[in-house]
Amino acid sequence: MINQIHLKYCAVVVTLFLIGCTGEKPLEIEVVNHLNIDRSLETVEIDLALLQSDESLKLVTGKSYKVSEVGSGTELVSQLSDIDGDGAVDVLLIQPEIAANSSKTFNISLKEAVAGSEDIPTCYSRFVPERTDDYAWENDRVAFRTYGPVAQKMIEDSIPGGTLSSGMDAWLKRVDYPIINKWYKKELETEGTYHEDDGEGLDNFHVGTSRGVGGIAVKVDTTYQFSRNFTDYKTIETGPLRTSFWITYAPWRAGDKTIAEKKFISLDRGSNLSKYRVEVNGSETISVGLTLHEKDGEIAAEVEQGWVSYWEPYFGSELGTGVVVPSNAMLGYDKYMTNAKDLSNLYAQVKVINGEAVYYTGFGWKKSKQFNSKEEWNAYLKEFAQKVNAPLEVKVK
């Protein structure tokens, strides 16, 4: 049942209404949930420019923000975030718990900054030069990776160990702590391998030249064309609530079109889906793919709601993958079947608006005990779409 799942969601963009405030006391905000659904572990972005318009809330050296629930005084985990990758923080992130059709009030003030921890944060990503040149990212629910130019060059030069793919790999973790560094170390420095499950999960997800979990393509007549490996990257942030980065690709051909592609990817605490903001030049639509593997899974889709799902048997367990598209930008879907190796994918057709396409994509593995059935996975995607399209509203009192 859906109410048995601890549902968790990616970031939403909130609307801020300035009702009036003074610098004599902490800034008071109200977070309003207009849906008949409880909201938790769903990231709210508060505009930093608004906060710093109050002299008492201007960030100075040695200070950080404190967000506390009015009444209980409970302090929320927060994180300053750079949402455009320009090197400057733009928003303050929080994840309040708001019951259905209700609201809560919070105070925002300054506090003494705490020295950074050497522990790996919950939301983590990095370039992995020691394993050719992967880029990997994770949170407390899921982990992913994709492949860089050295891995491509190895394939082109017939050197063993390379990978030629712009597909997105899924690492099937089943613990809530970081595993990326641990698994790479196990694979590269010990006799063990991340292809075997020692209790934390494993990498047995086959990508090949497929789209994996959320790689993109452009449809040309009756086939799909796509880029090769990423050519450049930048880690933007890691932290308790979000990790984000960008990756770029060499221009590629899709029929008579030349496609330019740059992906801004973020993953928030508690979400099974990464958010993709893709800058696209050369096409008015893109196709976001989910590999069909052995073609023995079940497809579900609700175009008007903005989601597609693939649930399949997978190495003695079951696995769900999905795409959520916000703001009525999903144009349709295509179950593309072929005998060519790795090229059978379920595609969500997504509109490019002002040179940009936005979507969320990820997976749920039954063995992780996060989802027990395709019904639970599909319900998660449905609620995720509802929340993306009806974001929490923030009012500043």
C-alpha cells in the first residue's frame, strides 16, 4: 500500500510572498501544503537575496543560518545551495514536514557557523579518475554513475576496460549511508568486487549503449540518436540535503541536426529520482530513456500526469525505473523495441522550452525494501508528479 512507503521527493521551486518583516527579530516564514498528501523530505528553496535584504540576516564570516520550527523550537537541517553552478550560493534549502492541507511556521536567524565535518555527506558526488573517468553520485536511497572521455577513447583504441555510453548507470544500494568511495575501493584495491552484494547492494545494472536510467536521445524518423560519453564536468556541491554537478557532451548529429547538450543534475536527500535540467540546442524535443533490458517487464504511463514507469524482474528481485516530467511538458511515450543489442528503451517524449528540458528520473529496487511491488513504485511516481506540479508555498511574514 502507498501509505506504507516512506515517500521522499526531489526539490521543488517555491514562490515567495513578502508580507512584511523587520530586522528586530528572526524572519518568520510559513510553509503551506495545498495538496491532500503529507509532505516530508521534500526540499524547499528559499531565495538568499530575499533573506539578505534584511540587514540582520546578511551572511558574514563565521555565521550560518538557523531554521527553527515555531512552537517546538526544533532546528531543521539546512544547506546553502548554488542552483545555477556559477560558484555563488543562491538559495537556502530546508526539508520541512507538512501534513496534508496544512502549514507550519519557521523562524530564520543567524547562528555561529560549525566547522565542516570530514565525513562524507549524505548527498555526495565526485569525479572518479581512479576508475577510468566515471562521475558518480548518491544519497541515502540510490546511487548512479556515468562515463567520461577516457572510457570512450579506450573503446575507440580497442583497449580493454573502456565504456562507450552516455547512458546512466544505477548502483543498487540498500543502505542509507554513502557507498561510492567504499565500493570503488573494494573494486580497485581488494579482491572483492562491487558486482557482488556483500550486504550493501551491488552494481549489476547493465547499461551498455542503452539509455540506462534517464539518458537522452533525439528521435530521427523511426530511430533514436544520442551522444557519446561526457567530455567535461564540474562538481557544484555536496551536502546533507543536495549534491549537484554538470556534465557536457561534444556536439552530436541527429539526422540533419547538430545537437548541443549540457546536463545539470542534482539529487536531494530522501529522493529516488535525480533532477535533470538539460540545456539543449538543435531540437525542440528530447526523448528520455529507460532501458528495457530483457524486455520482460511491465510498462505503466500517465502522460497527462507526467510519468512513465518500467517494472521488471531483476536477478532474483524486482526493479522499477521511471521518469517524471513537470509542467505538462511530457508529449507522450514510446516503447521502442529492436533486436539490436541494448537499443530497446522506453522513451518519455519531453518538450524543450526556451532551450531547456527538465525531468526527474531514478529507480526503486525491491531488495532495498523501499518498494515491494510495481503498484507501490507507480504510486510513488504518481505522487512525485503531483508534488512537483503543486510545490510547497512559502510566505514570508
